[in-house]
Amino acid sequence: MTKKISVFMALLWLSCGAGAQSQDPVLGKELYGGRCLGCHKDAPYGKGPPMALNLENLRSMAKLWDSISPGTLWTKQDLDDVVSYLNQKYYHY
């Protein structure tokens, strides 16, 4: 019985986000710089309005571009970090 309670408590702790890492925009900047600036240069979004309409849309776009860019796919944490950087630098959602 004690083992079942321990497993339940561990699952509850993880589901509440206690084990989740926070977003790191500094690391996101490094990841973005190493992978994206080759094409985006200093004007990552051209001269028009931003294509991402909200934070979830920004995450979806980052995931899409990651999947078609050369190199190893980013982890979920990497994507979180890049999205955090882009939001902090450009979008402010």
C-alpha cells in the first residue's frame, strides 16, 4: 500500500509541474543564433507584421521551422527556451 501511495504522490507532483524546468530566454537566444540567424540575419521577421498571432502560434511556428531546418531537432525544453527568447525580444505576448 505504501508503494502505491508513493507512486501516486510522485505522479501528482509531476503533473502539477513541480518537475518542469523554467524557460530560459538566454539559452533560447543562443539556440536561435546558432540555428536560425543564417537565414533570418538581423531582421528575423522581414518588414511586415509578425506572422505569429499569439504565444501558442509562435510555439507552433518555431516547431515547424525546427523540423525543416538542418540539424538536430530541438527538445521540448529547447523550443520553450527559443519561444521565450523570441517572445521577450520581438512579440511581447
